[in-house]
Amino acid sequence: MPESRSIKVAIIGGGPAGCTAAIYAARANLSPVLFEGGGLLVEPITTPGGQLTITTEVENYPGFPHGIAGPKLMEFMRAQAERNGAKVLTTDVTEVDLSGRPFKLGTGEGEFLAGTVIVATGASAKWLGIPSENKYRNHGLSACATCDGAFFKGMDVVVVGGGDTAMEEAHYLANLASRVTIVHRRDGFRASQATLDRARRNPKIAFVTNAVVDEILGELPKPGVTSVRLRDTRDGSTRELGCRGIFVAIGHSPNSELFRDKLDMDATGYIKTRPGSTATSVAGVFACGDVADHVYRQAITAAGTGCMAAIDAERFLGR
């Protein structure tokens, strides 16, 4: 077995939060090691580049007036981290021991002993689990209205879900699309009454209840999604609904399983941090990005908290 290697800052996750943390930690001369994932695990806790690697075009990240492809943006971030002195390892963290410092990380390249740990493992959107989903992802199918809604100005779109997130996505899209149809599998909604009432008052938002998406229909490469086949949950009958965009809003799952029973989390698995800080329930461990954020879930907010985590780690080590 290789000897354990001691490092000052271990960053787990190579998305916008992790790369930004690596840039700041490297510039503070902390020699961070970023574990971006991508090893041999069948279901790794994180993948290189995070969710942006499955986003074709990013038009709301500052500094790119003409937009930029998601994978290219992450390529730039990773290169910037390395240029500033961060070491990036394309390997998976398979176990962590946070019971005492230095913290122990088991990885595909042996054990590391870390003075501080920054958790930036992100979250994964929950999808519908139908065959056509992978086919039309980024070709009319999305899990983020704020990210992709601008591509559907003046078009008919569908939002799938019945919680507050679905209602908020529908409200956002109603300012852009010609019509928004919320599809929900039941009569009742999980959304708060105030949010639901607001959606019902919007003349551009319609509701289809007791229905699930049976299949996504369209043509590639263009025009992409053209309609959705809905199945009635009561009698099994199906019908088509024309649309150019489908937004799945049935929730996200934080990639936090590795830290269960090691860090305080909320009921859905998001890592808890102190207000105004990225500090977790374990001194010297910090969390940033979507693994700790169930509200905004944007690349820019993830990058911002990655900066915070690096500064918090630097100050912790200084103390």
C-alpha cells in the first residue's frame, strides 16, 4: 500500500465550486489537491466538471457575452486552478474519516491526510427515467429554467412537477414562453398554497393533473423536442401535447452520501453550514456549491461559495 500523503487542503468535487476553491486556495499558497472524480466507480460521488459538463450552452455566466459551452467553461476553470498551483487528480474519494485531524481520505490513488477538507460534490437533478430522456437532454429537455429558459422565448413549454420548485420554474418561464403547462401526476400539489395560487392566477400557466410523461417526442438534431406524450394515471389513456421545451422540476439529490453520519445535514441530505460561512458541523470541514445549496443551484453561486470555502479554510489553518 502507498504511504499516506499529507496535504493542507483537500477539495472533493471538480465543478464550479471546487475549481473556484482550488484557484483561491492555490493563490493563498496552500497547495490544494482537487479530487475531481472520474475514476473507476460505477456510481462515483462526483464527476469531473460537475453538471456543467452536460450543459451545451451557458449564457448567464458573467464574462462571456456570447455564451460559452458548459464543458469549455469547466475546462477553463480547471486550467486556471492548475495554472495557479492546484493539483487536480482524476480519481474518486471512496471514504472519509472526519473524526479527528488530520482528516483521512481514501481514494483511488491511496490515502491522503488533510488539514482541511472542502466538500464541493454538487447535486444531481432527478429525472423521469424514460428512454427518450437522454436523447433529448440539451435538445429541448432541461432541469433548470433559470439556466435554459431564455432559449424558449415565445414557445410553448412544459414543466413537470408539483412542488414549490415546479411553480417557481413555471413563473420564471411565463415571462419568456408563450405558454407554460404544468404536468403533475396527482390532483393535489406539494407546493405551498400561496405559490400554487399565484401560479393559478397567471394567465400564461395551465395545469394538467393526473398525468405523467410517457414519452418525449421530436426530431434531432433540429428542431429537437416537438411534443410530449402524456399518460393518464387513472385510466392509462394517452395524448400528445405540443411543446418545444420540457423542464423537469421534481427535485435534486445532493451528492452527500459519503458524508452521511459524519456531517450535519437537513432532511433531504444537503450539508448544513453556519450562516454567513461555509463551515460545517466539523471544525476544519467546509461545504460549498450545490451540495449545501438547495435554493439557488447556479454555477455563479457555486463559484461564489467556493471562494468563501477557500477563504474559510485559509483562516482556519491560520488559526
